[in-house]
Amino acid sequence: MTVFGPTKRGVNYPDYVQPKPRAPFTLHQLEDRIRTCTHCPPGTKELGWGYVNQIMFIGQGPALSNTDGLRGTSDFDKFFIPLVLKAKINKPNFYFTNIVKTPVSRVTQAMITHGGTHVKDEILIVKPKIIIALGAYASSWADTVGLRCRRMVHPSATRYGSISEDEWVKQLVVLTSKFINKLYARHREGLPQQEE
């Protein structure tokens, strides 16, 4: 499956003949490149975290409280992970990343455009089965670059009352249930959860 829009040298290809892009390097090499990137906002970068080849969540940017860059430890992560677990998605079954890699108080279009180049590389390396864009910024970026993904309200909306936690979890279950059921079936049959 290819996840980006079908163009090469101005020619549109149907999905079944679209050339697959290759990952330019490993995840560790990409992380090193992001850490030293001079085009990203200054500060400590929060890199993607989780497991490859499963479900990928794309958010806007790290929580302002995450100034040390530790993965999966911010106030948002402590709120987000339990919501995902309620949807019966175990930690080994998802990967989380942000478009903007540095905590900032105001996100600009230039930050999203540049950070999106890192996310594209992450997608090529992680090879997710399902991509879910969380919130307006991630969904807008996905539309701009032609990323085929599912979209959800950002989970922070549950804190402000525009959607309940239970409703958010239900929507996530609907988006991922077919994939999760397949994983559990593989587990029951004694097969590895990640397909080769």
C-alpha cells in the first residue's frame, strides 16, 4: 500500500501501479537528523515513539510541558495513552509522532510544512498499517501532502467538553477495529503480531 498521492514527474498513476517510495535511512538515522535540524524550532525535540508496522497517530506538536524531550512522558501522553488503551489498542500496537518536533506556544505554517518532511520520512520507515491524523493541523497537513489517512478530533477536545472521552474512544474503535481484530486473531493462532 502506498500512502502518498500518486504523482511522479507530473504523471498520475492508479494505486495499483504507483511506485513505492523507499525509506531513505533508518529510524535512528532520522532521529539524529531531526535532533540536529537547524530548520526546526530551537529547543529539545520530542521524537516519535512506539512500535513500527502498526497504527500511527500524527499530532500537531509536543506539549509545552515536555521540555526534556522524553518520549511518551508529557502531560498529554499521560492523558492520551489511557484513552488508546480503553480502545483495546495495546502499547505494542501503535506509534505516535508530531508534525512539529519542538514544544512551541504558537505553530506556524512554515513549521508544519518543514516538520511534515520529517513525518513523511517517519512514515516510510515505520510503515504503519493505519495512519490517524489527530486534530485540524495534522488533518490539514495530511490533505496538503495527499496522505491517505483516517482523521479524528484531537483527544484534547475531551478536556474542553466538545466530545466526551467515551465518544472519542468509540470513534477510535470504529477506525481501528478491523485491524485490531486481525491482530488478535493472529495472536490466538500463535502467529507473530507483526506481519513479515
